[in-house]
Amino acid sequence: MPREHHASRAAKVSTTTPSDWKYVSEGGATAVFSYQGPPNPAFDGTALRLRKTSNHETKNDIHPDDPEENEPDDPMIQFQRDVIARLMPPQFLIELRVADLERPWMEAFAAYHEPSRPPARREADSIDVTRKKGIQVEDLVGNEGWSVEIKPKWGFLPSPAYLSPETLPIKTRTCRTCMHSHLRQSKGEVAAANYCPLDLFSGTEERVKRAIHGLWDSWNESGGTINNLRIFSGGRMLKPMDIEQLETWSQKTFGTGHHAQAELRDKFTAALLPITLGTSLLQRVGALQRTLDSFDREGFSELRERAWSMRPPVVSDREQSGSSSISDVNEPEPTFPEWFSFINTFTSPDTSDTAFPDPADFPYYLQAYLLSATFKDCSVMIKMPSNPEQQVVVKVIDLDVKSVKKLRQWEKLDQQIVEVYSQVGLDARKTCIDAWAIT
């Protein structure tokens, strides 16, 4: 069973004012704010990570008068402590502490920072002011110096063992991320089309350099709107069109004088290349992605169907309405005791994969698949200090537990990605080289 442990608590955030915090960035689930207020040892060098709520779904509101113990700590904290920390070396993880929140302060905070959020994000969701607990973390972007956030995405080609004859020649040649970029472009959306994650994960200088160039070019061409690369300086997220800020950053970082885009890209790459090649973090993330997702979506879906066919029938609302399938039924979310049991089995030296997994073991493979999705969606933070005597910091962030509610969405997306890419002529299809594939 998981060990009893209470997450360390931060000082009361309501002792600060909303203007003490600066909006940094956000993802699908959380928004991040850097402390920029007066000197305060409880908050200096830290950031606040707050959960968001969809504007288009009905939420079960938490009454502001409810006692604090009615709301558990953010699951990210326990998930990192009991699962992620068993897989990642501690030097790559940031400390997560519980931040106590109060409804009036949260409402004032959300109202104050709403104008700083991107319009597309504001339309989709908002800061969840009903939350009584957030997360306080080490600030990797808000201090002097500059920082880079890279979202590597999928770093491997799937095993052919569970692919259909139709998808095998496609999926084993072009990586999932490159095919997804093609889909986005076909819809008129921005995509990191110049970047292949298999280059970044390769560990070879020439290919990693090409990956960093591709990230920069995609960042530049998209106006900084792709999430695969973000550049921060002094707590501000830079955009290619922010000429004045970009030049100030380049002068402070790479020396005085104006730098053309091509020269700036080369200097940026030269600074990042030895760090990327010198850290074992990417190899660790890539290995976990590959090991945890050993069946690809197709094999996983087949295993799921077989597992459900062995269970007693469950009549759902969709069945009663005449539209149903096994894929319409959601698995229950894994509990933390189940996650603890899973990680004990996964890290056991006696664990061995079978060529034909037993459907009775589906709960184990479900957790593996969800955990692989966590590592496919994580970000790598590289903090370059302003003082050359200080060490570069490399961390992995955004390690949220993924929900089983995403399974059907992932299945449909995978089918759409491959279907659209199958329409690309054979000669035009991209060849992505998996340097770590088992041969």
C-alpha cells in the first residue's frame, strides 16, 4: 500500500496580492504564474500552478464554506510522489507543495489576470476559482537568465506486431508527431512541421541539431503559437514578433549587437545542443514512452475489446438508445492504491512482456498506456542562468495523470491521423528514423 505522507505546504497565498504574480503560460489543465512581488522568503523564486475549468461544461461547484478537508490535495502531487518519482531520477523533478487558496482571493486573482491570457484559451476555459488548493513549485522561468520549454512529444515508432496490414507501412515509416503535424496543416492549423521528435531523441549531434533548428523554425513561422517550443526571458514568454524584447534577450544572452533570425537560430542551437546531448533526461523519457506503450493504439484497443467481451454485459444509456459499442464504455479511473501496485509490478525485475497479453491483465496495461500518455505530453525545461558560474537546470514538468475519459478521443484521433496521412503519395511520405528501435 502507498506510504502515508502529507505533502509539504506552502505559505498562505492569500497573504499576497494578485498583482504580485505574473502570468507566464498555460496548458490544457493548468495556468502558471510567477511570483514577482516584494521580497518574501515564502514565495521568492516560486511559481503558482492553478487548475482551470472548462467554460462549456457544467461543473460541480465546491461551496466556499466547505471545510478544507473536503477537497483533497491536487492529484498531481501524489502521482509524482508515488508513481513518477519511482521512474525518474530526483534531479529531474521539481518539488510540488500544496498552496492553500481562498475563494475571494481566487476570484480577484482570476479577474486580474484574465486579460493576460491568450484569447483562444479564455474562450475555452478559465481559472477554477472554486479550488481550495493549488500547487507551488520552483520557478524555472521568472528569474534572471532565460529558459526554454520543449514539448518533445512521441519519440518512437511503434512495433509492427499489433498493427493492421493497412497501417503497418505508414506507422512504421512516419512518426506519430509528424503525421499529426500533417493533419493539423490539412485543417489550416499551425503545426511544428519542421520538427521530428525522433531526431531530438536520437542522441546524435547532427540529428539533435536538426531537431532544434526545426523547433526554432516552427516557432518563428507560427509566430510563437506552437507549444513544442517556448522561450522565456525574465519571466516573459518571447514571441518572434516581439522585436524589441527579442533583441534585448539576444544581446544579453549572446552578446551585444543585432542578430538576424538565421544567426540567432544558430546561436540558440549552439547554446542548447551540448545541454540536450549531455542530459540523460530525453533518453529516459523516450524509453518510458516506448516501454509503457508496447502495443500502439491499435493493439491496445483490441486488447480492451477482448477484455470487455469477457465481462458480464452492462446496459448503458447508449445501448438503450440503440447506439453502443464496447468502446463507448469508460473504465473506472485507477485509484492511487492501484497506481502504487502497478508501479511495483512495472519496476520489478521479474516483469516480462508477453507476445499475447492476457485480457485478464487489461487493468495493468491500461495504466501503462495512460502513463505512457503522460510522458508523451510532458515538457522539458532548460533554465540558463545569467551568471555563468551557476549550473544549467534541466527538469521535466507537466506530469499529470491522464484520464480514462481520453481513451475514445485518442482512438478517434489516431484513426483520423493515419487516414489523412494515407492519402499522401508514397514518394511524399516522410521517413522518420527511430535510432532506438529494437531490431
